[in-house]
Amino acid sequence: MIDEKTEVYKAPRARKNISIFKGLLISTIIAILYFNFFNISFPFSIFKTNSPELNPSKIILDSLEINLAGNWSKKYTSEPHLAGTNYPFVEWTEQKFQEFGFDTSIETFEVLLSYPKDHDLKLLDPKGKIIYTAPLKEDIIDEDPTTHNDTIPTFLGYAANGNVTGQYIYANYGTKRDFELLKENDIDVKGKIVVVRYGRIFRGLKVKFAQDEGAIGVLIYTDPGDDGEITVKNGYKQYPKGPARQESSVQRGSVQFLGGEGAAPGDPTTPGYASKPGVERKDPHQSIGKIPVLPISYREVKPILHKLNGHGKTIEGFKGDLDGFNYTTGPTKYELNLYSYQDFNITPIWNVNAEIKGEKSNEVIIIGNHRDAWIKGGAGDPNSGSASLLEVARALGDLKKAGHKFKRSIVLVSLDAEEIGVVGSTEQGEYYAKKYQKEVVAYFNVDVSVSGKNLNLGSSPVLNDLLLETAKKIDYPEGGSLYEHYISNHKYIPTLGSGSDYTVFLEHLGIPSFDLGFSGGKNDPIYHYHSNYDSYHWMEKYGDKDFIYHNVASKYLALLALELSEKELIHFKLNDYAKGLSSYYNQTIYKVPKNWLDKEINFHPKFNLEQYKYMKEITQGHYVTPICKPMQMGIIHDNGEVMHNNNQHHKKTLKDLLHHTHKTLSFFNNVTETYDLKSEELQLEYNNKDELPIWKKFKLFFQIKYHNKGLQYFERNFLYHEGLHKRSWFKHIVFASGRFTGYAGQNLPGLNEAIEDEEFDRFVKWVHILDSTVSRVGHHLLL
Ligand SMILES: *[C@@H]1O[C@H](CO)[C@@H](O)[C@H](O)[C@H]1NC(C)=O
Ligand SMILES: *[C@@H]1O[C@H](CO)[C@@H](O)[C@H](O)[C@H]1NC(C)=O
Ligand SMILES: *[C@@H]1O[C@H](CO)[C@@H](O)[C@H](O)[C@H]1NC(C)=O
Ligand SMILES: *[C@@H]1O[C@H](CO)[C@@H](O)[C@H](O)[C@H]1NC(C)=O
Ligand SMILES: *[C@@H]1O[C@H](CO)[C@@H](O)[C@H](O)[C@H]1NC(C)=O
Ligand SMILES: *[C@@H]1O[C@H](CO)[C@@H](O)[C@H](O)[C@H]1NC(C)=O
């Protein structure tokens, strides 16, 4: 039974138009008084324009004809720079931004971090005799100077301290399903150490599921079976002699429970609020584990897994490609002793913010990249992105120096502590939540900008058109445009999950975001993710000779920022969002159990004051109409009339509701299409504004302002104040990271999770939330 509420607040249409008209009239009078009072000669002051001689995109592309990405990469990969360390890199980054003409500031937070101190892993025979001690080290490679000295030990951020001994089980990828399969095969992991391979889901969730099943420790290794074609078995040489994985390479990483139920991203001691000095700290164990975990290379795990051969069960889907291991689950009488010890401290971290102020200073574009790496190098992750970010700064700086006045503000941010759990971005997003929700138009993320040649994008659909149109203006190094390259490999731009710094912007604050980067394809060199071999040498030799793709990424980002900043009408396409919604919805309801469809829905929507207030605040009152009393609401019909559920004549079934939502989505598709057409129309009028009489210029000015606010705050509407089921930090009802995958996106999480959990009432509640949200936004956008 549900007594949850829906939220639909809709002023009658006629009144809204009157209010817009009144608003326009009053604003015009005020504006005229204002301009006269300050003795500003209009019409010139209404719309500021740059000198027509300036060609901004040419200035940017010319500036990036010189490619300094390799220089910045060399600098960032020359010393260790784990989260909360290497303050000289912070200062150096700030100084570069200043040189390029940005105003800068350093934002400090104090967060829980863990640093490696000691670790050990021993294999014991049934008599308890030590028969193997894993070195837990990556090889030194002569050709690769990064590996010579000063390297960071292999470890996993936030892995609990502990010294455990016990039998061990091979648990495949350690997914929720893998643990279910073990149970179905009577393999009990309780009291045992679990050995899992990397892949499929975020590593922290492997640890969460193991811990939930009663395991006492976890060992995570990289299986060559997950390296595709480029393996030693297929005749390729290992790095540094060839493109295959170096056998001693170890993937470090965070084992925070990112995206898992009960967990929140960011500092685990301050879920949902910023880690400034003196704040209350909570027990972090909702978001991090209690059992020790170590990462290990495939060479080192072999003697351990070989002992399982022929013991336990063979389970379908558990097979990888490790030499000499036949993938039986164990256990045997052999045991592991696994010891991990780290320093857990509340430590300062530093984000470097750099801004060029635009004329519309409350319309801001943020471009973020994190600076911290798990290893001394990090030529791919994250410092290919850091190099690209500095190149973007240099190009935009050149444009500013040429005398260009930016329309919107552009903020670049070099973030700290992403690796440990998107901490730097989350704390900053939480700290500036109100400001960001008020001002930010979009967040652009670049993490690994290059680890190969194939462009990958992930985005909120409102940005799809911007991404694709801008890609047409850039050459792809192997011929054709970047756009042609992208569409030859992708049918559409996927949505975002988690695993990088856009998480707080999109999923907590409702700010349209995208993520971009070039990565390797099936036959490209193996990228040594989070290993010492993610080094400058690897990048120069295998990843991106001459840093050409770094340069393409920089050009792309800079032109994206330019287009979104300089086009008078915010370059969003709402109809792409509507189409996306319709397709996620179709993909979802297709999974609804057939026997749910004729079930009666027992639902009495009430006016939800909390959600109303929340919406009013985060859309600056834009998507609610303050002069009208919020109505007692049910569902809105296509003609704008309200269907009051409480005085219905006949009972509704789920089928009726689903059908209604289909219609709501179709209506939404129609109004967004019209809204987008209006954007184009206004842009056209703007382009020809010099022909307009003064009063029409004024009218256009306010029309554009109003229309742009509709675009700027559009995505905020899809936040729900209570957040997702058991994941209240995640507020977005359309996009979330999967609760069982961490990285991968889950569209319409409320609906899909209710289906997975077979909870009918919860499903109905989430359909109502979706329907009423879409209906409310659609009616607002009606022109
Ligand atoms: C960039 O690196 C190249 C090659 O090492 C060097 O010649 C050049 O002076 C460097 N430029 C800057 C601006 O650091
Ligand atoms: C590491 O080696 C480099 C070059 O061989 C040297 O410049 C640097 O000082 C060394 N670092 C440490 C901490 O020994
Ligand atoms: C960890 O436990 C093992 C087995 O009990 C013991 O031999 C070893 O000394 C312990 N290591 C540490 C650092 O406490
Ligand atoms: C796995 O290896 C063991 C020992 O080498 C052998 O006895 C067993 O038959 C193998 N099992 C499979 C399924 O290949
Ligand atoms: C979803 O399904 C409805 C009804 O079958 C259809 O009209 C609509 O076009 C579909 N949406 C998409 C994006 O395919
Ligand atoms: C949307 O527009 C199409 C085509 O004009 C029309 O057939 C359909 O009825 C409209 N849907 C709604 C819900 O208004």
C-alpha cells in the first residue's frame, strides 16, 4: 500500500500567459528606467556583442595548432600525486591557470583518506606451512623511468585493516549474481577469503557483496581472459616489448561502495554534506567495508588459484583465461593469510578553481578533471585529462587575451581525491549545492582523455546535439571528422552511470553533464589502468604517440565550451531528452511481470509540499508558478485538466497507469519539440537583431532570458527530494549508477529496481513520480 504523494503543480494556462505578459511589461519599464538612470546609451547595451573581426573558434584552433599536452603530461607524471599529497602540483596548476588569464582560488576540504603502510599475502599448505609469499610488487622496467624509484605500493583505497587467515573460494567477478550462483551450488563463502577477478562491476561492490555473504577477506586480480585479443597467448609480447599486459601489473583502486545501497559518494564520514573543518563526522561503514582486501597481478595469483584445480564446483560463466587454472571454485585445505594495513586519516585535499567571468555571470559552465592518481605516473588516468584541461585553459586564455568577451562564465576545476571515491568533486558539489543549482548550465567532465583512439561519450541527452554538432567541426586524425568517426562506432550517445566526477553534478544536483575521452578498441594496446605502467613512457610509445589525441580532446572540449558559452540561446535540445525518456520507459515497462498489469492500483496522491518547496528552490521558482496556489493534484490530462484520483468512478489498473504515462511522454515529446523550435526561432531573431526597432529588441531580450532559464533549469526538475530507494543521496529519477554495478548507468532507477525487487506498490509509486514530473515540466514548457 502506498501513501506516497505525487507532485504536479500547474497553473491554469491562461493565467500563466497573463503573468508572463505582465512580467514582460513590468521588466521592460524597469529596464528602460534602469538604462536611463545609468545613462547607458541603448540599444547597444541590451545585447553586448564582440567585434565581428574576432573569429573565436579560429583563435582557439590556431592556439591549439601548437600542442603542449605532452609537456603537461610529463610534468604531472614526474612525481607521485596521490589524493591529498603533492601540494607543489596544486600550486603549479594554479599558476598555469593564472598565466593563461584565469582568476583562481584553491578550495580545501578535510576528508577521510587511506594511505598504504604494509601488506602481506601468504599461501599455507594444509599443515600451515608457508609455501608461497606473493611479492605484491610490480616489476621495474629499464625502459620506463616511472617504474625505477619512488613508486606507490599496490593497495586499495579505503580497504579495511586486518590480518585474516582462512580457506579461499574463487568467486568469478564477484557480482551479486556470482554470489547467488555459488550459493545455488552449495559453495559457502562464510568465514572464507574470496578471490575475484576484475571486471563487470565496480570493485568496491565486489567487496560489499563478499562482506554481505560473510567473507573475511578479498583478493582481486586481473584475468588475461578479460584482455580480449591482445594477450600473450595470442602471440603478443608484454609491455614494454609489445602491447600485451605486463604480467606483474596490478590495478589499484578504491573499494568504496560506490552506488551501492545505503552508500553515498564522497567522504564516507560526511554523507550528503561538505567536509569542512569542524563538521560532524559519521561512522563511515555505510559506504566502506570492514574486511581487508588486496589487489594482485595475474602472475602472482597463479600459484594460489592453481591449488583450487579440481576442487569445488565448475560453474558456467566462471571461466577466464589464466594459464593452468581450470576455474573450479574450491575450497581446498590450503589457506591464505592476507594482511593489509593502511593509515586512515582526516586529511586536507585541494581543488583548484579557475574562472573567466562572462557577461551572464549567473550562467556558468564548469569543466572538471581530477589531478590525483593511484600511481606515480597516471599518464592516462587522470593526467591525459589534466593535460587536455591545461590546453583548454591556454586556448580560452588566448581568446580572452585577443579581446573576446565571453557571454557565459567558464570555470575550470582541477579536482583532488577523485580516485578514492569521487571525493573532491562531491564535497565541492555539496558545499556549493545552492550556488551550483542556481548558476551552472552544464558540467563537462574529462577524466582519462586518452588511452586509445576511439572517442567515447556519455551524456545527459540535452547535450547530445551540442556534442554531435561540435564534433563536425573537428578533424579526426585518421581522416574525416570527429563526428564521422563517432557515428561509425556508435548508434547513440549513452547515458552516464558513475565512476567519475560528474556524479555529484548530474545525480545529486540535476546539472546536465557529459564525460568524454578516447580509449582503445579490441585490437589496440592494453591500457594498464591504475598500474605503474600507466606511465609517460607507455603513453608515448603505445597510447598516443606525439599526443595527437590529447590535442583532439583539447580542441573538442574548448569548442564545446565556446559553443555553449557563446550561443545566445543555450544549446540544449529538450526533445532529445523526451525521446530518451520514452525509450528508457519502453525498455523498462517491457520487463513488468504480466500478472501485474491487471492489478488494481490503490493510490491516493496528495499534494507533496516538500517536493514543491524543493523544486521551487532548485529551479529558482522557474518551474512552479508562485502566484497560483499549488493544487491538490493527481495526474494531469493532455488537455491540462486534472484527473482527481480520489473521486474516480472506476478502479484503475496498472495497465491504465502505464498507458497514461505513455500519453504523458508523447505529450512531452510534442511540447519539447515546440520548445526547441522556439529556441531556434529566437536565435534567428537574435542573429538579425540589428534590424529590429528598439522596443522589439527589448521584447526579444526578455523572451530570450525567460526561454534560457527554461533551458538552464530543465534537468533540475528530474530530482526527487527524498532520493532513490535506499540511496537518498542519489536524487535523479532518470539517471543513476546501478546499485549492483557501481559504474554502469541505470536509467529510470526507481522503476527498474522495483521490478527487480518484485515490489508492485513501489513500482506504482515510481511510475507516478515519473508521470507527474513529466506532466508538470511539459505543462510548464507549453508555449
Ligand atoms: C615542450 O616540450 C618540448 C619538447 O620537450 C620543448 O622543446 C618545449 O620547449 C616545451 N615547451 C614548453 C612551453 O614547455
Ligand atoms: C628517482 O630517479 C630520478 C631519475 O633517475 C631522480 O631524479 C629522482 O631524484 C629519484 N627520486 C628519488 C626519490 O630517489
Ligand atoms: C598476521 O597473522 C599471521 C598469522 O596469524 C602472523 O603470523 C603475522 O605475524 C601477522 N602479521 C602481522 C603484521 O601482524
Ligand atoms: C582441473 O584440474 C584438476 C587438477 O589438474 C583435474 O584433476 C581436473 O580434472 C580438472 N578439471 C577440469 C574440469 O578440467
Ligand atoms: C515507446 O512506445 C510507444 C508505444 O508503443 C511508442 O509510441 C513510442 O514511439 C516508443 N518510444 C520510442 C522512443 O521508441
Ligand atoms: C503529439 O503530436 C502528434 C503528432 O502531431 C499527435 O498525433 C499526438 O496526439 C500528440 N500527442 C499528445 C499526447 O498530444
